[in-house]
Amino acid sequence: MRAERLGQRIVEFGGQALLLLTLMACWQAAAILFPAPYLPRLERIASSFWNLIHGELLVREVLPSAARVGAGLTLGIVLGTAIGLGIGYFRGLDPWLRPILEFLRALPAVTVLPAALLLLGSTDAMRVSIIVFGCMPPVLLAAIDGARRVDQLLLDTARVSGLTSAQTLVRVIVPAALPQVFAGIRVALGVALIMMVISELLAANNGLGAFIQRNQRLFNTANVYAGVLVIGVLAWLFTAAMLELEKRVLRWHRGWRGVIE
Amino acid sequence: MFLTDHLSDDVTTTQPILSVEGLTKSYTGGTAPVLHDARFWQAEGEFLAVVGPSGCGKTTLLRCIAGLLKPDGGRVLHRGVEHMNPPPWLSIVFQDYNRSLFPWLSVRRNAGFGLHNLNKAERERRVGEALAAVGLSHAADLYPWQLSGGMQQRTALARSIAASPELLLLDEPFASVDAQTRMDLQDLVMRICQEMKLATLLVTHDIDEAVFMADRIVVLSSRPARVVEDIAVRLSRPRDQLATKESPEFLQLRHRVFTAVREEVKPRKPTALNATSGGVK
């Protein structure tokens, strides 16, 4: 059995590698046959990529971007979760806040960029702020939903056990709503990356977005593609980290749902 | 009406552990009356069963007693005192065990859920005893989804008794398990309640179960529910699934309770098809 599964995996992997190699071969062939500024050869892209991921460029361009996303996400998630769970639990607040929340959910986050630029200038505070602005609504709404959906029997049990509202919020609502919150976090991650790139494309001195922008103006297309690839890797790393965290925190949830379904 | 053996010698000054006085409750602003002037009381250490036709409001009554629901009229007194919120010496076991256990907590942690005010050593001691009483010591570190229905309900029971209650409320606790597990759980609950001298209020639609387990049975009418009969069950303890259920006393009681409940169900039956009047009684 295990040999069979291993064999399966090798075939899958082989197929994926083959596809990738084919695409790379096509690109390279096209770059050689039809040389053009927007179609650099693979070796140039590879060398730009390599430069970008170590040494001075790493520190100057990649790390600031990662830091902004990290900070914005953390802040957005913490605020979104705390406020969302509160709104979801203390149901009285919901009718008042609903229209505002629906508006925020519908509004594309990027529209606030010019306003943020006016308010905070071309600073890291501005960039982190719009990341927070973008990634908070999905988490907030997911948290509200998660808190509302907590089974009444769990709340009844908490009441009969003599828990106060605050204790119930922390010991029952938070864990019960966590699966829902994580679904919101997944969306927030995507938005955070978008907001990071856009804010850096339009108003930044450093960071991957700025790097791409600068190199685009100078027609260093290899650097542009390298930048894109690095952003992709960064996104992948963040996603992998989040999935790993989710796997650990929600181990009980997978087991529970596995039985129900 | 109430068994004096379980009361202390000083009958006159001992308050009944539970006193339901004229409880009235309706939903949707009075258009759907559920309870109307329900009244009965329960003595210390007494095992009381509440039965009635399906949907008559038994669960609503239980929730009012537990302090989870505020009645529209009447009072619920625990030892002569009216409580706004569930009193600390009351525990409840719900029917849906897979919705009332916390899925992110192990059996041990679930059992210890209400004991947050105690220090760690005391909490562990009580949880250990409760789990041993229900026979789940070996499964203490498992999670609810890893347990069978019977084990989950036993976890809920352990949680209730770990809190050292003086009144245990059971809301159709065995309705969601299979018949054999049901019998095991019935025996378990009876044994624990007798050992702990726990006043127990069992809400059930199963008349056999009510007669088998209780010291006294309260029969509710259909909606709006009020108490129509209060029947003492003088079967000897300990009760046996086989011997007790075959005894003539058991059968007589069963007959009596069954008829009482059926009387309440009767008016709800649909009229014959050839009735000329359009109204249903």
C-alpha cells in the first residue's frame, strides 16, 4: 500500500515538474527566437531573483514589504477579531452598526489610498494603515458571524455553570468562533498582500512594490519579473504559515466536523 | 405527597428544594401560550419526573426552573428564594450531548468546566471523582468527537455532578441514545442520585422511564401546560430493569400515568373526515 502511494506521489510530482519545465522551455524558446524588452531570458530573471533574495536587496526591499504585511495583518486580525466577537456577542450593537459594516465590506479597500496619502503622507504608517483597513473587514465580519452562530446550548451551559458575560466571551465564544475567524483570516491575507503592493507601487521609497515600479520605469524587465516572483514566494510563505497555525489551533474542529459529516 | 424519608427531621422549617408557583409563559407576545399556572414542588433528595404529551412545554418549564428563561408570570423558588439567574447549586444535562459539550475541550476539561472558582487541586479531585462515578476515567483525555453517544452523555453527566449540585435537572437526557445505552444510563443516573442524595428533576416523554426512575411523577396537560396529576411512585429501591418492570405495582403505575397523559393528548386528534362543522375541538 505504501509503495503504491509513494508511486502515485512520484508520478504526480513528475507530472508537475514536467509541466513546469515545458512552460520554462517555451518561455526560453520565445525569448531566444523573438528577443524583446518584455521577454528576458530565463537566466537573467534567475539572476535578478537570486540578487533579490539575499544580501542588501533582501534587507532593503523584501524585508520592509514583509514587515508591513506582517504588522498590518496582525493588527487587522487582532482588531477585527476583538471588535467582531464583541459585536457578535452583545447583540444589541448589531442593528446600529450593520449599515456601516455592509458599506465597509462593499467598498474596495484601495479607494482609500489617496485619502490615506493625504492624511498620513508617504510613510510606513500610511502603508500599514491601509493594509489594516483592507484586511480588517473580512475578519470583523467573520468574527461577528462566528460569535452569532455559537450554539445556544453551549451558552446555556456556560450560564448554568455561573460564568459571567466576560468569562463566557473568552472561554466559550472565542474558541467556538475561531473556525469562522480563520476563514476570514484567509481572505484578509489576500487583501493584505494586495494593499501592500499597491501602496508601494504608488507611494513608497522601498519595498517590493517600489522595486517593481522603479525597474519598470528603467525597463529592467528581468528585475520586474523577479520582483513578481518574490512577491509570489512571500505570499506563499504567509499562507503556509497561516495554514500551519490553523491546523494546530483547530485540530479539534477537524475531528469534530469529520464525525458530523 | 412528598416522601418524608428524605427530609430532615425538622419538616416544618425545611424548605422544598424547588417550588414552582403559578408559572406562566407564552411566546410571541402572548399569542402562543406554553405554560399556564403550572405549580408543584420538590423535596430534598427527591427524584421527580415530569411527563406530558409531546410539545406540551416540558422543556420550557425546565428552562424556567433552571433560570435560563424568565417566566411571564409566577415564580420559581429554590429553597424559598427566587433567583434571577441559575443558582450555583443547580446543574443541568441537556438532551443534545453533542451540542452541549465543548468540542475544543477534552473530557476532563469538559467535566471541570464549571469549577473555575476552585483551586487546581480541588478541581482535579472533583473531576477525578466525577469521571470515576460515570465510568470515564480511562477516557479522560479524549475529545467529544472521539466518544460514542453514551460516553458523551456520561461526560455531560460528569460535568453536572462535578459541580456538586443539590438539584440536578435532566432534559430528556436519554432520548438521543439507543435503547441499551439508555438502560445503562438510567441505572447510572439512579445510582449516582441515590448515592449523592441528589434531588433530581427528570423531564421525559418516556412514561416507562418516568415510572422506573422516579419517586414522584408530575403529569402536565397539553399546551398551555398545567399540572393535572401528581402521582407518588412507591416502588422499592434499588430498582432493576427486569424485576421492577415486571412487577404488578410498576404496571399499575404505568397504566395510570399512561392514561393520564393520553387523556391530555386526546383533544388534539383530528376530527373524522365526514364531520360537517369546520372546527376542530
